[in-house]
Amino acid sequence: SAHYETGPLAACEAMAMKRPVIATRVGVIQHVIRDHETGINADSPQELIDGTRWMLARRSEWPRMGEQIRQDLQRFLEERDPVDRLLALYRD
């Protein structure tokens, strides 16, 4: 659920481990994932299904996507003050 603290944290941990992410378009995660480039931002259950199918069809691209999403996450985190980063995680 988008309302649990562990949701965005789990996605951030996956990104840090160079894993493409399929997520709902909530919180800070939506600003890191580049839709259909480094993961999927979904707005509906059907988009989650379609996004999962899209990702599974591109397994050979996961290493490239994972490397890129980790770089994007790092850049996103470095652009913010540590306190702002923490507040953004809780706010979003």
C-alpha cells in the first residue's frame, strides 16, 4: 500500500541493489523511475499487470535498467539535503 512506510523504502532498496522497479505512482519513487526505461510507474491495477508483462518480456535489459536506476536514485538523493530527503520519504 502507498500508505505504509516500508513501501517506498523497499523500492529504494531495490533501486540501490540495481533492480528495475514496478511501482505505483506515489511519493518520491515516481520521480526516480523513468517509465519504460528504468521501471514502471503504474496508475492502476491494469497498468501494474501490463507493466509486469512488459518487464518480463525484457529480462535481458534488466542489468542496464538496474544500473541506470541506481545512478538515478543516487543523483536524486544527492540533490537533496539529508533532512529534506528524510522528510520527503515520510511526506510522500
